[in-house]
Amino acid sequence: MRARWSSLVVAVVAALSLVGAVPARAAEPDWSRPGPHEVAVEVLPAHTLFYPKHPGPGRRPVILWGNGTAAIPLFYVSLLRHWAGHGFVVAAANTPMSGTGREMLAGLDVLAARDAGTGLLGGRIDLRRVAASGHSQGGAGAINAAADPRVVTAVPIQPGGRADGARLRGPALFLAGEKDSIVTPAEVRRYFDAAGQVPAIYAELRGADHFTPLADGGGYRGPTTAWLRATLLGDARARALFSGPGCGYCADPRWSAFVRNAGAGGA
């Protein structure tokens, strides 16, 4: 089992580091726009699930979500629906205290049971392609959850709390807000700096404060969707935004800072 997870992480890393597969200035899809899938939502005792109502053939990758302090999935509902509309199965922990990542990882047990069943999601969930994401305290939870070998990539949004980037096992996109005075860019940068063992990117959204990610994700919606498509679906157009010497986001004015470590193709 460990070898299988290790081989998947290697494949994800290779996909992110691929250079030249897609011209850097190819037309960029607008990942902030709604995806093609109608979305179903289920509120369970410990998790809220968002997923394509008509998943079609094949298996769908997973996103584990952690809320900020005192928040619940409703605070981020449009962002979570957006990801599901792009083909992901989202398990959002209902707890307002998700910093340990344990409640987020418990979502995998819920999804494993659904995948093994005969319902709409039976045989449709890809438990080998799992991302952890969250906001604020939930961002720290995403880092902690991504220390689990079942999680292959992390997307911490303005992460604040106890977490160690050095424990990450797969590629990570650390997102900060230029005007965030609650979890400052410097705090997010420290998580990024500690994650030198994996391909990692630090992206600071120009003008964003700590509440920008609420509701529909604001300016984070498109970039997070692109990262998830690149790492979990192998989407070459999305990958070109992060990879290569002239990556699509490298000089994009939406970012007040965009830094890649050596593993992600930076200096």
C-alpha cells in the first residue's frame, strides 16, 4: 500500500515539474467560471458533501476541506460547490475547529463507505487522488492532514495555527493575502519556507484580506481550481500556469508575490 501511495506522489511531482509540454502563453481557460457538472449537496452529522450530481463514468478525485475558526462549510459554500462543479468530490468537515486535520481526514472514511456502496457515488470516488485544503485554522488543518500518506497535495489558504510544512509529503500551494492582517503574508511564507522537501509555491493575492476566501473564494477560486486540476487530474493547461520558466502565473499581476521553490521549478 505504501509503495502505491509513493508512486502516485512521484507521478504528481513529475507532472508539476514537466516543462515545455504546453506553450506557456497558450490560451488560459478561466477556472473561476462554473464547471460543467450540476452539484449535489448532502449535510451529514460530521461532514457536508459536495459532488457532481451525475458523476458519469470513471472515478472522481477528492478534496478534504477545513473551515476557519468559528466557521462552518456554509461560509464557503459557493467555493465548495464550484470545485464539485469541476468534477471533484468535496468532504467538508462541519467542525469550526479543524486545525488538527483529524476531522478532515475522517472525511475519507465517509467517502470510502460511499464508494463501497451502491448509491450515486458507489464506485465513483478516487481515494488515491486526494487533496487537503482549508482556510485560516483550516489551512493549518490542511497542512496537518497532508502529512497523511493518503493525501497527495495540499492547498492551504491563509493558514494559521499549529502546523509544520516540513511534514508535507506532496506538492503544496500556499496562498496568502497581501492585505491580510490576521494571518500575515510573513506567517504563510514561513510554512512555505519549511516545505523544501516537496514542490511548493507561495502565491500572495494582491489586495486580498483575510475574508476574501469566504463564500465563493474570491480571487482564490480560479487558481485553486487550476492547481487541483493540475495535480489531481493531470490537466496540462492548468499545469502550465504553475510550471515552466514562463509559467502563466509567474508574472501575473494578480499576485503581489509568486515564489516557487526548487522542487517546483524556482531558483
